[in-house]
Amino acid sequence: MLHTCQLITKQKNKYDRDQLLQSKRNMKSLLIVDLIIITFVLSSARRFDSAKVFRVKPQNEKQVNFMRNLATVIQPIDFWYPDSALQIVNQMEVDFLVSADQTENVEALLKDNNIHYEILFQNLQEDIDKQLDNKRNSTCKHSYTKYNNWPQIYSWITRIARKNPELVSRIKIGNTFENRPIYLLKIGKQRDAKKAIFVDCGIHAREWISPAFCQWFVKEAIRTYGKDSSMKNILDNMNFYIVPLVNIDGYVWSWTQDRFWRKNRSNASSNACVGVDLNRNFDVLWGTVDASKNPCEEVYCGSSPESEPETKAVTTFIHSHLSSIKAYLTIHSYSQMVLFPYGYTYDKVPNYNTLNGLAKGAAKAIASLYGKKYKYGASASTIYPSSGCSDDWAYEQGIKYSFTFELRDKGKYGFLLPESEIKETCQEIMLAVKFLANYILNQT
Ligand code: DDK
Ligand code: ZN
């Protein structure tokens, strides 16, 4: 069903009109390539029948070590939270995926070591199939309350810019490793507003709610511009730079081959393992704390800072607009948090009190709608330490308001957040973004 849908969208997109002949030609050949790849992989997407997701909360250092070692004893284990065994600490809820043939081993090992565990997913494939649960709109059309694949997002980007020239323009900021065009949507009434907020979505492929939020944000900004005086005030006085999907290659891979793919798809290293964690590839204390130099790890930081074209696209754009960009927001999932620098050290940033107050205000705005509780605080102490991350990098460029959002949920569905929760999640985060935008506007 899903795959038939993808094929139809791809064929349709192939004929989608594009203003630029050159990019039309590129895209067309790209879509044909995609089509061939999709057809080829129809039957080869990784399946997760009877795979399980476990949750363990280590009670002491011995159990921490046991958990860190587990990944070397049992393979494959895919850590969902934290993203790598390296980041496990005492009392942290650790969620990890175990393939069907290893679940018995893992349960036996946990029991032998008296480690308490919960099973979050009994048969992961069933939940993967259930994620696309928006029945009301089961056609292949783009929808804000569905997860859209890349061809759908691509034509949406083109269309929304074409239909709203007064408020929206489309800028290409680079190409991915597999040569897909990375687009940015500039939103705002003034061509050169003095202030701007940069927002990126989809740095990590499997976090599907993230690009869904960027699409929602653009739509809501346009829809409410004429109706809501606060949105009008924001868009009359500042610009938003929205990148709806940074890691396009990884996202395509997560739709077609492996639902839980996190990294990009570069294989520049001579190693057999593919992909760099883009949120470890930024040039800030690169490759130091809790990032890996091993290409086979989920948190592989790449061969050098900004080695990846997706990272480069983001940093190049931000660099050339530094005088106006006052805030940097990056959207991830899951765990419900509002985070700010630093991630690479427990030291406090100079404007810690301001950022903490803003994160608290953002969390409060989120909770005001549906009561969802988001934790807030500095990355290193609130989630886990990490280096080479985009928020720390933006902060060090002088963007003093830099935040990472971890959207819903807290592990019930994890990356498989049902489509029926897209609307509420986006609405609550929208309030947080508007709260931050108003603060930035009122700053002289
Ligand atoms: O990249 C990560 O591991 C998560 C998002 Se899934 C964010 C880590 C903390 C924010 C960066 N300092
Ligand atoms: Zn992420």
C-alpha cells in the first residue's frame, strides 16, 4: 500500500513543473533514479517481524557497564535512546532495538544479571505498519497530518513557494551526498528584515515528526498571517529560514530500506559502513565527547568537521546570513525536551540564565495546550554530553539563542509516533516557536 503510493507519487512528480529548467532536468533524472531504486527495493526493505524494543534503567555502575557491553556481545543492537551505548549513564532510561533472533538471548542475559526490563514493542513490524494511521486521508496526496515521503515534500516545497510569493521564497542551499537538492523556505513580508530565525528539520532520518513540524510551521505561518495579529507582527518584522528536510538521503532510506536509519548516506570512508551522524559533524569540539570516529557507529562524526555536504549546506547559509540570524532552532525527536548549549561541556554558557528562562517559557507554552511536559535545560546535563552538534556550533558563531527541540513522545511510540499525534505535536511546538520569536522581536 505504502509502496504503491510512493510509486504513484514519484511518477506524478516526474511530470511536476518546475520553474528552473536546469533544476527540472536534474530533479527529473533524480526522480527516475529514485523510481528505479524504489522498484528495486520494494521487496528488500528491512523487516522487523518479532523484533523487540527493550527499556532498561541501570541501577548502578555494574549495570551501566553491562549495558555498554551488551552491544558488543549481541549484534545487531540499535540504541534508540540514548543514540549510542557510549552515552549510557546510571539511572538513564535506555531504549534499544533487538532483532527477532536475538531477543531470547538478551532476555536471558538481562535475567541472569538481575536487570529489570520492560518491553516497549513486542513485535516492531506491527507497530511500523500501524504508524501510518491517518485513515481519513489515505490517498497519496501531501497532507499536514500524515508523514510525507521526499517526493511529496519536494513538490510541496515547490508549490508552497509558487503559491505564496508575497510571503515565501525557495532557496537552494546545497545538495546531499546522493545529489538531491536541499531547499530552504524563506518566510516573511520584508525581503531584508533585520532579524531572522533559522529552523532546520530532519537532521536525523528516522525522526519523522521533525520534517512534519517544519511543513506545519510554514503552512500555519501563511494561514494565520492575515488572521492572527501576533503572527502578522512576527512576519512583518522578521524572517524565518526554514529547512524542511536536511538529511534527505537518510530520510529516503528510512522510507524505503530501514525505518530506523539515523545518519546520512555518505560512504566516503573506505570502511564498509555507511553514514555520518550529521549532528556530530559540526565544527565545534568535533570528535571529542561522545562522538565516534568509527564509521560503523550511530554517532560517527565523519572524517573531518563539516565533511558532509548536508552539514556544509547549513553552515554556509548560516555564515552568509549571520548578521540577521538571531536564533537557531533544530528539531529532533523523541524524549520531549527543550535544550540549549552547551552539549560538549557541563560548563554554563554566559547567558545561561536567559536561555534557561526562555527554555522554561517554551516548555510552559507547550504544556499550556495539551499538558505535555517537556524537560528543559542545558544539553550536557539534561540529555547527555555530545560534541560537534549544530546548536553548539550556531551558538559559537554568535547566535546567542540556540535551541534543540526533542519532540514527542517519551518512548511509548518513539520514532513511530502515530500520524494521529502529528497535529497536536505541531500545535504545541508552534506555540513555543512563537514565544521565542516574540522574545527576539522585543529585544532591541
Ligand atoms: O543528536 C542527538 O543525539 C540529540 C538529538 Se536526537 C540531541 C543531542 C543534544 C543536543 C545537541 N547539543
Ligand atoms: Zn535527532
